[in-house]
Amino acid sequence: MRARAAAGEADDVNDTRVRLRRELERARARTHALTTVPDSELTAQHSVLMSPLVWDLAHIANQEESWLVRRVAGRAAVRDGIDEMYDALRHPRATRTELALLDPAGARAYAAEVRDATWEVLDDCDFDTELTRGGFVFAMIAQHEQQHDETMLATHQLRSGEPILDAPAAPRTGASPDPDRVVVPEGPFTMGTSDDPWALDNERPAHRVHVEAFVIDAAPVTNARYLRFVDDGGYDRRELWTEDGWAHRVEASLDAPLFWSRGEDGRWVTRRFGRRIPVRPDEPVVHVCFHEAEAFARWDGGRLPTEAEWEKAARWDTDTGESRRFPWGDDDPGPAHANLGQRHLGPAEVGAYPGGVSPLGVHQLIGDVWEWTSSRFLPYPGFRAFPYREYSEVFFGDDHRVLRGGSFGTDPVACRGTFRNWDLPIRRQIFAGFRVARDAEGASDV
């Protein structure tokens, strides 16, 4: 019996190694694709909002070295004297070109050297400490790299010049969800997680939350709906905006989503990774900030959902009363479930993923666009910073709003029903949209 148990444990460890290797390899392949561009594109600062791509490349390697090579294996630094330069909290993105960064060849060589050491650490790891149990710290690094890959994808969207990236077009359906809105009944549900081995600290612990009945859009707000807001003068109607929102709208001269402009025929077009394309009416609107989303919701007679409302709509199983890992169940995301992983370079039309619908009938809660919520980024009851304060804890407070669900640029390893993203309410370069919620009054009309 003891021998069989030991054999089973060995199989689990080997399975964990295989999965972690696969995730790390996938992340590195994507990083390579996003940085296989002329050196001048890697070292340029395409926007003050973003780092030069070469900084992201070396930062990814530096985090991997710090946690896996040094912290887990206790080895010496692969390269001395660069930790401070690649510390994201020490240097704002706008100033990183002023640093003595590794050049493209040096950054690539550094990343390769660290990865060679990582494979040795992974092969030797017994996953028997709090940091390594279930493969957590290796998965954290895979998620970190994929998160920076999405950031680099946003940098590519901001760059000028000829197109560099390409991918197949996202699905087009021509069929909107029916009904347009879904009633989520009153009651408690389990929010967050305590047992997902790769969940990050701000997703923990699982806790019960009572949510009043509410109504939520069955799909993210589309370009067609958003155009009606624009055409109705939504950007000029002060009563639709909060004081902070209006001040930002005026200061930034907002009059449409980022990258939108009028074509020669007067119709709206958008710039997507260097290509000008028509604004497609049935795609979720993307590149709007929190203030724009909030103003639209008020114009539409509703509000943005709270974070708890969004998660209940996404995870609550109406039959069992339990919370799922994803809207469709506990299985990892596949191509039939959601638009994730940069398979496409834009959102899919609403209704494109019936395999990913929640038990309540809510579509595209995962993938396509990050969704703004009304909630500030705060810790859950019983939160414990792990393995370091700088991932989540230093960002808690009133400054940041929570986004949920992931975008077309989010990798599945960095996306689940409990995953929490956050950003400043003025940010538009991220792949963010939203959906509208309403109080339950009038729910019988839905």
C-alpha cells in the first residue's frame, strides 16, 4: 500500500512537471513571436504608457531568475547588478528608455541562459514547500510572462508604422444572444478560491458573499450600442459623467474609443495593429476607459456591475448552488469556449462562443475584452500576501478599478473565473470593454 501511494505521488509530481514545462514553453514561444521584430522596434518607446519591448523581455527573464533560479534553487545570480534596473516599481514606464538596458541581443541571451537554468530547477524540484506546492511558483512565472506578453501586445497596438503581427480573423456570427439581459437571483455564492493551486494571492481566500438580485447584459456592449451613445452626444452630456470622469473627458478630449476615427466616407474606422478596418457593429467595444464605460451605463439606464455581481454571473451554478472555475465548468478553456491566447487580434462578435455560456445564459464572460466593474481593488477577507507584497497588496485602495474576464490577448493560464485584473480608471490602451448591470426593479420586463 505504501509503495502504491509513493508511486502515485511520483506520478503526480511528473504530471506537474510536464504541465509546467508545457506552460513555460508556450509562454516563451509567444514572447519570442512578440519580440521577433527589428531591433529598432524593440528599443523604441512607442508610448509613454508602455515600456520599450526590450525592457519587458529582460524583465520577464529577471523575474524568472529571481524566483526559480535563486529563490527555489538557491543558486547564484545568472547576471549580477541588473535587478534594480528591471524592478517595475522603481522605474515608471515612461523613464525606462533612460536606463542602461540590455540591448536586444543581450536580453535574448540573458532570457535563454535563465531558461536553461530553470529547466534544471524544474527537473530537481520535489514540490514540497509552500512556494513550490502544486507547482505554484513555476505557474506564477508562466502567468507573469503571459501577462507581460499581453502588455507587449498592447504596445504593438500603440506602435505606428507597418503591420508586424498577423492572425486569423475572429469568429463572426451575426447572431446576438437571446434574451439580451439575464436576471441573476438574490442569494449567496462562493467568491474567490482557496483550492486552485495556481491562483494568485488576490483571488484568495474563498468566502461567501450575498448578492441582491440584479440584471446583467447577456453579452458585452457592442460597437453598435456604443455608437448610439456617441451619436446621442454622450461625450458632451455632463450629466452622464461623474466629476472625475468629466474632468478626464475634458482634459483628454475624449470623443470616441481609442483608435477610432472617421473615414473618408464619414463612417467610423479603427486602427488595429497597424491596419485600418471598419468598426464592426457586432464586436464588443474595446479600448474604453472606466469613465467612458460608467457614462455609457448611466446613459443606458443602468450601471457597471460590481465585482461580486460579475463573478456570480460567471461562476454560480444554478443547479448545484456551487461556484464553477469557469462559466462552462471546471475544464480548462479551449477554442470552443472563449477567444483567448492571441489566436485572433481582436474580439469575436457577440454570440460566437455558445460553448462558453454560463448556466444563467451569460455569454463571453471569459475572453474577448476585459470588463470594467464598479469595484475598487481591495483585499478579500482573510487576505494574505503571498509570495510577495508587490504583486497585489501595494495596489489595494481607491486608485484602481477591477477588471474581470480576460481579453483576446490573455492566455488561458492567466485567466479563470476568479482572476482579478486592475488598472487606473483613465487607462484605454488595455483591451477593455464592459457590460451593463441594473438593479432588479423591472426584472420582470427582461
